[in-house]
Amino acid sequence: MGRVAAERRTREVPRVAPKRRWRWLGVAIVVTIWSTLAFIAALLFFTWDMPGPEAALATTRRPSVTLQAADGRVIATSGDIYGDVLRLADMPASLPAALIAIEDRRFRSHRGLDVVGLVRAAWVNLTSGRVAQGGSTITQQLAKNLFLTPARSFRRKVQEALLALWLERRFSKDEILEIYLNRVYLGAGAYGVDAAARLYFGMSARRLEVWQSAILAGLPRAPSRLNPRVNPAGAVARGMEVLDAMAETGAVRAGAITALAEAMAFPRPPSREAGWFADWAQDDLAARFPGSADLVLRSTLDGGLQAVVEARLEALLAGAGAQGGVAQAAVVALDAETGAVRAMAGGRDYRGSPFNRAVQARRQPGSAMKAFVFLAALEAGASADDMVNDAPVLLGGWSPGNGGWRARGEITLEEAFAQSVNGAAVRVMQRAGGPRVVAAVATRMGLAGPHPRDGSIALGTGEASLLELVAAYAAFANGGMRVVPHALRDARAGGQRVAVPMAAPLRVMQATHAAEMRRMLEAVVARGTGRAAGRGAGKTGTTQDFRDAWYIGFDRGLVLGIWLGNDDGAPMRAVAGGGLPARLWREIMDGGR
């Protein structure tokens, strides 16, 4: 019996084993199916909104506007700025070497993801107690820059890794470097090394020196915070880190670092106050240059003169201006023959107040208006040698004062103009035909007004902007031609030259009248209220209670206008047009010509 039972058990064992195998096989199939489904679900979760890599390689960006000074130096940019697309062979070898040294030393050996680099970065961050290193490869950074948002999340990191793997399969290492260096954002609106090299160093990336390559290679970490326009010292410090990294990789000799560091110097940055000019120059660009192409605009700005304007203006406002209760100022310099604006300051600090007092503010011009009163008289048949009574005048109960002028009885129109005698100016206005005639002359010369319709127009109680006055005085300097102030001399859209809309000069007075007006304006400087200007021709202007002080003058083809005052109209402390404005005019003309 025992043997039979044993045999029976032996025969029954094979019947159980197949069932167990089928059970384990079923479990494996179920686990595989669910694992596959989980993997697909995870993949869908991470990739459902991931951009198509092929489509994303086509750059989409905002059209850029690059505004240059007359000498080609960049003074303002907007939109996304790209330079030439360069092949790796066109770049100096130091550029990719610097990038690899500071960002991804194992770039040539990994396939998009660097496990060793991730572990090393995690260890450094852990031991230092802060995020001191990143583990992203250049390929991962390219994936993020090309296809993804800057948002930090685990999901985005997975997408970044997947895209990095795709890039490594799709492109060679050199091609990845090319794309990266041509597309990476490097601060101040510049994308790619060529745009950044032109913006920060004034040259193509083809000609970069080793230290310049190091500066650019260090920017991707914090382009908005470390770029030379915003933080020159920070850019140099980061560049030194890159040079040290290049020495560690053998890209430069350790002994050469000191000499390279000593060579680090950036071109003089664009004027910090030329913002008013840049805003005015770029006003209404869409209407003047329709389309979506990148614009490169060469302006009329004289960088040297602009720098002089800023320095002299700041010195005056910080010194004598502060003592005289002057808080604000405006300056415009304009070419008398063409109307090209050479310099502009719309206040004392553009960052503190971008309101352009040279263009947007409308103030009473005071005695600067008398030029148009006397022009109207010349056109009515008078001459500079005619006589006029200089005593106070009474018009319907209104009698303007003559200031410190002691009446002599009869003086020439030239003397009345040079000494800015109010009573004589009102009589000259009446001789010219009255307020309406003077208003018409002022309008013809480019002053939009509003103009008073009574005798006070002779004393400048209307409104005008500094830019209007400077442009109007240009006709006295150029022989009678009205010019329209403009800021642009050349434009390129998408690399092709396009026409710059520009108004031609228009004759608004006879040449003989312009010559006679110039003679009277010279008398103002020679022996009148504008003696502080020292040279040239011009006219002072001071409004009631010293609320505005003007000097508009010209010499050797340049018309320069000055306004001093306060935004709230508060009176200054006896600051008249023949004082600080005329002094500032002379300092600028001496320093900028």
C-alpha cells in the first residue's frame, strides 16, 4: 500500500507544476500590460503639450528695432535682436571652448544627459548648502531654450530630458553647439553670440578675443543680471570664472589669465540720458515703416555732443541751478540747414522721469517770442534802424513793465530787440499789424500755439515747446527756410535700405528779412541781454515771476535751445534767460564744437 501511495503521489506532481507556471505567466502578462499602460500614461502626461521639435526649430520672435547714433553706436534696442547666423568654423575656437569649460565639460562624451554631472552637482549643492552647480548639459539647456518655458517643475525637467535625447539623435555635437550659440539669450534683448558681440563690444562674433569669448560664455547663467550693459563689474567677475574654467580644461594657459583679465574693458556705454531722444526718434514707427521686418535705424544723434549736454546740464543743476531753485531743464541741439536733431535732453534724469520736457512740455516762451514780433514788423516794411519809443505803454488798462530798463525816449528796433524792452516790443507789434499778424507769423514759422489774441503775445504769454522754438529759430540761421526736426537719417528693414520719410525745407521768409533778423539776434549777444552766451546770435526769454528761463541761439550752423524751470511752475530765484541758460548755452557750445 505504501508503495502504491508513493507512486500515486509521484504521478500527481507533474499535474500541479503546469498550473503554477501558467499562474506566474498570467501574473507576468498582467504586470507587463499594466506597466505598459502606466508607462504610456506617464509618457502622455509628460509629453501631451510638449512642442514638436521639428516645428519649434523655426525661430519665432518679435521684430527688433535697433537705434544707432550717427556714428553707428547702438543707443537703444527693442524686440528680439539677432545678429548673423554663424557656422562653428566662423567663430573663434575660444568661444565654444569657453562654453564647454563653464557649462558642460563632458559635452563631447555624453548623449544628451550626463549622469556623472548630475551626481557631482547634487553632491556640491548638498555639501555647500546652496544651489552652487547645475547638472543640465548644453543639450538640455538648448532644449529648454528652444522649446520650453523657464518654469521649474519635475514635469518640465522630464520634457527637457526627452527633447535633449531627440536633439542628440537629430544633430551632431558641432551642430548642437552652432544652434546653441546662435540662439541662446545673452541679455539686453540679444539672442545669439553675434548679436551680443555687436551690442557689448561693437564687433562681429567672428573677431572676438579670448576674454570676450569668456564674457559671452558666462552670460547664459544670468543674462539679465550679468550682462555688461547692466552690470559691467558682474560681467567681468563671471568672465574671470570662465577663464579659470578654461585653464582647468587646457583651453588657455594658466599663466595667460592675468593678461586676459587686464584686457577686459567695454566700449563706452550709450548715453544714459539719450532715452528722451530714443523715445522721440521711435515714435510712430509702425506708421512710418509698416511691416514686420527687423529695423536698423541710423539716427542723427551726435554722441559726443550728447555727452557734453548731459555733463554740463547735470553740473549746472547740481550747482548754480540748485541755488537758484531750478529743478528741471531741457536742451535741444539742431542742424540749422537740415533740421537734424544732434542732441536732446528732456530733463535731468530719464530714469526718474521719462517725460520729455523738450518736446512734450508747453510753456510760455517769454521774450523769446519777440523774434516773431520783430519779423512781422520787418515784413510790414520796418527796418532794424527804424526808431521806436521805449517808454512803458498802456493798452486798455494793461501796462507791461520794462524791468530794469530806463527809458531813453527813442531807440532803434535793433536796440529795443537787443535789450528786450517790453514797451517798445508792444509798439513794434502794433506797427506790424497787431496780435493776429504776429500769431500768423509765429504759426508759419512752426509754433502751433495757442497764441493770445491781445497785446500780451508780444511778451510771449502763449505756449510753445523748446523743440518748436529751436526749429523756428533755424530759419533765422539758414536764410529763411523752415526745417522740420527729425531724428533719422537712414533705415534698413530686413537688411534692405528703405526710404526715411522726411519733409523738405520750406521758405517762410525772405532772405533779406532773415539776414536782418540775424543782425538783431547778434546784437543781443554783442551788447544786449544775451552777453553771457559769448558768441553767435540768440535771444533770451524770461516769464513772469521767473517761472521759465530760455535761451535760443545759434552759431556755425548749430541751433541750441535751453529751458530752465520747475514742473509745477514754481518761481525760480531770479533766474533769467540771460543768466544760467545763456551760460549753459556757452558751456555746451564750447565743449561740443
